[in-house]
Amino acid sequence: MDPIASYLIVSLPQSADSRGWLEQSLNGGKSPIIPFKLDEFQIGTLDSLVQESEELSKLDQQLGSSVSKIVDILSSVTETSPTRSVLGKPVLNYIESFSWNTSKYRLDKPIKQLISVIANEAITLDNDVRASYQGYQTAKSNYVAADRKKNGDLSIKSLHDIVKPEQFVLDSDHLTTVLIAVPKNLISDFQHSYETLTDFVIPRSATVVATDSEYTLYTVALFKKYQQEFITGAREHKWHPRTDFVYSEEVLNNLRKEFDLTRANESKTKNDLLRLAKTAYSDILAAWFHIKAIRIYVESILRYGLPPKFDCSLVKFDKTNKNLAKSKKELIEKFGYLGGEAFDKNNANLHEYASLVDTDYEPFVLYEVDIV
Ligand SMILES: *[C@@H]1O[C@H](CO)[C@@H](O)[C@H](O)[C@H]1NC(C)=O
Ligand SMILES: *[C@@H]1O[C@H](CO)[C@@H](O)[C@H](O)[C@H]1NC(C)=O
């Protein structure tokens, strides 16, 4: 699915005089620059930050794909573009006015604990949506099957309310009746050849039971001994023998109930799914951006050191903007030196490690995010 907007998220040391350059020079000054507010988190040891960096990178990806998956589900179930709303706001507003929810996630908690609370909540919701989607798909296919039985053409539909008992030879030791749905264009083939398809077909026994726009349904009487051979021959002629049909009042009643039940269940599971998926979209997207906020903070400290002195901005690109890749290049040209500087100042091993675990690794803190 195409994104509705994309952002570059960039965090730079305050000393780099970055803001003016971003606003005036990046992408010819055409991209909106939106401040992304970061709070102060409880930093543990450097070691723990490195571990968290790895975990945050994974979670960032995981929650991003969870959000996309939910959008896919919503669009496939509603067949329209879903409204994307986060805590009552349009999603892009939520992102552009992001602030840490301090009443939900207290900032005096260690980073590790915050990560695990946010992640567990989001992953539980994600699992709930998947289970609900599975349930809906089962209910839907049961309904589709019941609908085919009730409303399909004569080659597939249930024949219980079409065929009457008196149209069957029901209690003969030797004779039987077969039902054949004959496609419209093969009716004359059928009429010319059914009597001689096997031995012992009762001449002129073919009787029309029903017709629809595709098929005519016939009964043919013949000797039981030739039934199988007749059915095989009918299939070779591309007629559709309805061998699944056995006359029964009970089946007839169940079938009517089945249609009503599966239809009601399809609609109930669909509404449940839609309600859950909308909540999950909102909550998982919010969780995703809380994880991003921690990730940007942790990566900024790992690259720029302590005390934390950096500014984070969103560079916004709408869905038609092709300049994202070019802007990314411009940013790397302008601020790539930060990588070298940090490399000298900090522990070289740390950097090698970070570039191994973080597939988005850039010389400074730079992420691309697509909002689908
Ligand atoms: C913060 O989280 C609480 C609890 O989930 C929620 O009710 C509230 O709307 C959130 N506030 C903001 C500004 O996101
Ligand atoms: C409705 O569908 C769900 C999911 O397929 C299934 O578990 C449940 O038994 C169904 N209920 C009825 C009444 O058919």
C-alpha cells in the first residue's frame, strides 16, 4: 500500500546549527520541518543502552509492520480507504504534535521497563487483531459456502428445496434416478446422447426439474447397475451430475438455518473485527511512536554522548513527493561529518556494534518512516 505521508526523522546535536539549514536549504526549503519533542529518560549504563538499542530497532520495525497489517485488514474488510485516527486525531496530526504520554508511561521508570510495558501492550493487541481476523475469515467462508448452497447456480446449489420426492424413483430394487445439471449450450448434446450413454437408460425418461440462466436440471432414470458408468459418461460430456444430492427433509431444514446463522455470524465477527482493528490502529501507532521517541533518545546518546543535548525534527514529505531520497543524501552530505567526530570521541567498538544491529545505521540519527 502507498504511504499517505513519509517523514525523515533527524536528531542532531544542538551545536550543529541545524534548524535554520533544515528549514531553508534542505530540499530547496520545500519540506515542512516539524519539531519532534523528546523527554528526558532515565539512562542506565552504557551497556544497557547498547542492548536497548538492539531491542528498540527490532520493536520499531515490528510495530511499524503491525500498523501496516492493520491498515491492510481494515481496507480489505471495508473495501474503502480506512479513516486513520489516533486518540481521536487524524494520524498525521498525532505524529506532528507527538508528546510523551506521561500519565500512561511515567518518566521516572527505567527505559528498559518502559520498553517492555509499551511493547507488551502493543504485541497483545496485535495478536488479538490477528485472532479476530482469522475468526472473521472463517465466518466469512462459512457464509460464502452457505450462500452458494442457497443462491448458487444449478450446478452447485443445494437442490433440497427444488427437487421433490415424487421426481425420484425412491423404492425400486433395480431402478434409480440421477440428477444432471446441463449447461445451456450442451442441452441438445444431452438430449441426443443421454439414452445411449450406457446400456439400460430408460428411454424418454429425461425430465426438466428446474432451469436458471446457466443450467437446466434434469432427472434421468436408469438401472442402478449402470449408475456409475452413466455419471462418468456425463462428466466426459461436461454435464454436471449432482451426485451429492440425497433427498432428506432434515437436511433441508438445517440448510435454511445454516444460511441465516452463518450470515449473522459473518456480520457480527466483521463488526467485532472492525471495532478492534480501529482501536488497535490507534493504540499500536501511539505505542510505535513512543518506541521511536525512546529509540531516537538512546541512539542520540550513543552517538553524541552525555549530557543529552540534541534536537529532533520531522521532515515531512507527502505521498507524491519524490524528493525524500535526494533529501536524505543532502542530509548525509551536510551532517555526515558527525559520524567521523563521534567515531573519534566515542568507543569505536560501540559504533561497529551499532552498525551491525541497526540496519538503518547512518552517521547520525536519521530514520525514514512511511505512514500507510
Ligand atoms: C494517555 O494515556 C491514557 C491512558 O491510556 C489515555 O486515556 C489518554 O488519552 C492518553 N493521552 C494522550 C494525550 O495521549
Ligand atoms: C461464528 O464464527 C466463529 C469464527 O469462525 C466460530 O468460532 C463460531 O463458532 C461461529 N458461531 C456460530 C454461531 O456459528
